[in-house]
Amino acid sequence: MSDLKVDGFKASEIVSRLNSTFDGFTNAERTAQIKKTAAIFELRLTNAKKQEAVWTIDLKDEGTIYKGPVRAPAKAGVTLLMSDDTFEQLASGTLDGQKAFMTGKLKTRGNVMLATKLGAVLETANGKAKL
């Protein structure tokens, strides 16, 4: 799990917690989550020091989370760009994803509709996400 942590990013804890949840899935649960989500998410977060961290949540092929951009030949269905604080608020459910998108706090590249599926994924670890 520590390989998912990036110093100076609150999102590290959230991503690690989500990964722990995935690790606890049975093969059937993992397969069901992949079938339900069928997407690869690339998270590009910037902290207060303007440093960037990137994580990939692969729920299309592997059902894994790893630090770094999407590994070729796979491609992200959607790339989400936001601040570390915004991600923390989205994951905790204190900020709505649509509001974040409309106010420019959340930017996307790719299929924006896939971003709505990330909320359900985060709920598996938190129970509150509103993407």
C-alpha cells in the first residue's frame, strides 16, 4: 500500500484506503465491480505547493489501483484534473462533483460521463462520495 502514497497529498490516504478495500474483495466481488464500472480513471491532482501526483484506477481490465499514469496499451476513459483539496472534499462527500465541474474545480479529459461512476467507486471505501 505504501507504494501508493505520495508525500504532501491528502489523497494518498483515500487512494490507499480504496486499494485496501479492493484487496479485500473476493474474485467474484472484483469481477462484479469491474463489470459495473468498466472504466479506467486517471487522477491528476495538484497540491498547495503546485506539485502533481497521478494515480490510475483500472476498473476495466484488472481491478487495480497504482501510482502513475495509465500503462500502455490501455487508455484512460477519463482523466480527472483537480486539486488535492477538491479530491478530498469529493471523496468525503462534502463537495458535489457536478458543482465542482461547473465551478472549474474539477476538469476532465475524455468521457466526462465516466466521471460520475467514480463516485460509486469511492463510496466502496468511504460511503459518502458525491461525484
